[in-house]
Amino acid sequence: MSWQESTKEKMLNLQLPTDPRWVGIAEMQIEDILVDHAYCEQKAASSCISLIIRYNDLDELVDTLTPIVAEEWGHFERVMEQLRKRGLRFGKQRKDEYVAKLYDFVRKGGSRKDQLTEGLLMNALIEARSCERFKLLSKNIEDEELRKFYYELMISEAGHYVTFIDLARKYQDSEKVNKRWKEWLEFEAEVMKNMELRGDRMH
Ligand SMILES: [Fe+2]
Ligand SMILES: [Fe+2]
């Protein structure tokens, strides 16, 4: 199975598809979406840096995440380019309710390995949802350049998603990871279900 196929299969793990109305309202608020998106990329880079610092002794993790930091920062740069060329302003960061809710679900305590599993799965989930949203944008918005842009980013984030899951399985018993992943997916679906539908944010 090619990675694209296996990613597609794993993507279906998301338990609740995005409300189809989202993309229409997001398109009308594209400045807010791009600003929010820029911060999502910044947070993705920061989160990988934190994992690298916290798990400096795990060679494979450090070597795998280091180039991802550069990629995420490259995404940030590309989002900024899209903002600038449209004469849009890079506004302030908004409160990230989605990530805050996921963060509450992180199991506190346990071993260092358990903590790593939580961190990797949370990152995987954010990648998966971002990927789903990028796909919607790439298929449905009118701006052709942005459609192409979101298509490229969707492929990249899908790769990150697979990487986080693979790393989780490398450092933790697979069955434990699978069981916890299922819980994360169910929780995320609940979060999604209860979040207000807004067109000014990526999640
Ligand atoms: Fe990214
Ligand atoms: Fe990513």
C-alpha cells in the first residue's frame, strides 16, 4: 500500500467529518482563516521543538522531528506570503479553544513514555483534522492559488500525521497506543460536535 493510500485509510479514523457549511463561511472570512492558519503552523513548529527538547535522549524522535520543525516554519512563511500578497493584515492570535480542549484530555502523570504517547497522539490528531480541513479548502474555494496551496499543505500534514503515529508506536506498546488513539478519536469527535461553527478559525 502506498503511503497516500495508507494515509487515506488512516484519515478515515476521524470520527466526525467537518460540517460541510464550514468551508463556505471560512471562504468569506479568508483573512481570519489565513491569520489563524499562520498561528497553527507556528504552534506545530513550537510543539515539535518542545518534544525535541523534552525527549532529547530519543535519537530517532529528535532526528525525525527536526526537519518537521523546518517544514512547519516553511508553512508559516508560505501562509504569511499569501497574506501579504493579498494586502491582508497579520492579526493577533486568537484563543485556540480546540487545542485547549484537547490539552485537557492529556492524561496527566504516568511514566515519561506514557507522557510521550499523549503528546504524540495529540499532535497526530491536530494534523489529521488540519489535513481534513485543508482538503475541504483545496476542493471547494474559488481562489485557485489558495486551492493549490491547501492541496500541497494537505499532503504535507498527512505525512506528519503518519509520522506522529509511527513514533508513538515506536516508543510505546502498539496495543496501548491503539487503545488510547481510539479514546482520543472519540474525544475529538465530541469536541468537534460541541464547538460553535465559525468561519474565522481553522479548527
Ligand atoms: Fe504545517
Ligand atoms: Fe504538520
